[in-house]
Amino acid sequence: MDFVFRNVEPMELDKSGVLIAMSGGVDSSVAAFLMQEKGYNCLGTTMRLYQNNDNLPGELHTCCTEKDVEDAADCARRLGIPFEVANYTAEFKEKIIDKFIRTYESGGTPNPCIDCNRYMKFGKLIDLAKRRGLFYICTGHYARIEERDGRFLLKKAIDQTKDQSYVLYSLTQEQLEHIKFPLGEMTKSEVRSLAESEGFLNAHKHDSQDICFVPDGDYEAFMENYTGKSYQEGDFKFPDGTVAGRHHGAVGYTIGQRRGLGISYSEPVYVYDKDMDNNIVYVGTENMLYSTRLIANDVNWIAFDELTDNLRVTAKTRYRQKEFPATVEPLNNGRFKLVFDEPQRAVTKGQAVVLYQDDVVVGGGTIIEAIGENR
């Protein structure tokens, strides 16, 4: 059920019009239903970003398959809304996959889901909506947007177990003005119940997990296959420089990793740092993992335009992590320093640090350095 739409350059966008990002999952399907119920003029769109095999093992709950496109189209048919597939595979390769590999090869641990939201789902889709003459886009993310005193705030979802505000911290004021998150006030169980009552075939479909283009979680094998490179073996080293063993490619290890090292020692050892130039993976005891502060760049502020003074916040350096109290301090060149009230474990270069005050996202950035007292 593909509809062809003519690109337009309207003098004024239709504020009753919304482009629904439909992945084929239950969340985006219910989001489409809710927007239609509210009287919006809806256009369903599936972004073709990557092509996964429909015949992946059953335990791998991924996305981006032809079945997902069919599920999205089926939902659009049931709702009686037009539907199209927008192909962004070339842009996804450049902005997401290539950056994913560059980050690993430089010693970081990337978060491609954040980049996908930033460059694809809310970058490309808002542009597409405007070309269709529609003011809004809508997704099935669990988060909320509130306009307060002329500023758009990003807030946590009501369902804290599903809250996705962490991966949305890069949204700008202009983007937030054009976004609807109808699931932000609902729990996941309420979403599934509504989908079941409306007869959606995907009412009990598994949520996608892991990274869409690496459904089996073997990042190193994916990178070798994708780039044609073979990542070379090198040394594991203790803090004093003593060789602890051999690794099979530094890109395959991340900060805090314990399993799969193959190192015999009197107590458990963990990866705490990497020297990519010399192909060394540093390992040590757990006390080496703790950082007292970090530096972040590529910063986006949501609650205000610029940080001009120290600010008390709570923070997360990983998606499912519990927030911890800290003080954020402005640095030059748009960077910030975050000083933790208590040392934090396995703070990792390349990951996002997101700052909160209560349920409001203050802003966030990309970790470029983690600093600890024991290293």
C-alpha cells in the first residue's frame, strides 16, 4: 500500500498534519492510532535504513526486516491512512554505521541509537514531513515534551521502566516544536492492551533489541566483514606494564569488560583503558574502573541555550543506569566537565552522558575523557 506524494514547498505547514514514523512495532502502531483519534491528518512512513534477514534466529529480536515493513503497512491499512516507504540506506551507512566503526577503531564505545535518532529519525523525518506540507512528526518513543515560557522541554516518560529520554537528549528546540510523543503518558502494558483491543497483529510483538545492523551482538565480526579488515592481536597489560596475556583485537573490548579475557590472576580483572595506537588493552582490578569526573563535547542543551555557571544535576552515562548526583561545570569550546559526588564505575569514552533535573532533560554530550584517582 505505497502512496506517491509530491514534494511541496508550502507557504505554511499544516498543523493538523502529522507524519507517523511506523517501524512495524506495537509502539509506533499505537502512536499512529492515538494521533488519528485526536483528529490529525496522518501519513504513515517507514524509514528503510538497513535490511535485515527475515529468517534470523527466533531469539534475535531485531528490526529493519521486510516483515516489519509489512506490519507497518498492515497497521496503516487498518487505520485507513496513506503509507509510504522512505529509503535512507545510503545516509544511514554514512552517518551511523561508518561513525560506529570509526568510534570503535579510535578506542571508544559508540551509541548508534542516539546517532540514529539525531541524524535519521528526527533529522530526515522532519525534513520529509515539511516537504509533505505537514507540521509534525510522531514516533512511538516513551518520553514527553512540554512547552514552558516559550521553550520546549524534554521530559521523562511516565513509565520509568520504558523511559527513552536518554537517547533523545540531542533534540533541538526546532525539532521539539515539531514532534509528538503520544506514548509518554502511557505504560507499556497499556499500549499493548490498546493494540490488542484494536486488533493490531503486532500487539504482542517483541520489542527490538541490540543494534539493528548487528543483531547477534558480535560487533568485531561485523566490523571485519563490513570493512574487510582483520583486527590484529596484541597485548593485555597490567597498570605497571606487565603483559597479562594476548587479546584478539583491541576494538573487541569495552571498558568494564570481565568475561572473555582469558587472563588468570589472583582476583578478577577488567578492561579499564585501551591504547589503540599501540594495540594495547589495559586490564586491572575493579578499583581501576572508577572515575571521579568526565569531560564531554558535542554538547546539546535543551533546558537553556548555554551553560554559564556550575549547576547541580543528576546524570546517566549509560542508558539503563541509575542516575547519580553531580555538578556540571562549563568549559571552553562548548565542552563541559561533570564532577561526581561519588566515583562512578566504567565511564566510557564514546558513550553519552545525559543530565537531568527531576524529570526534565537539561542536556547532554559525548564522553571524551573519564578521569579517576587510580589511573
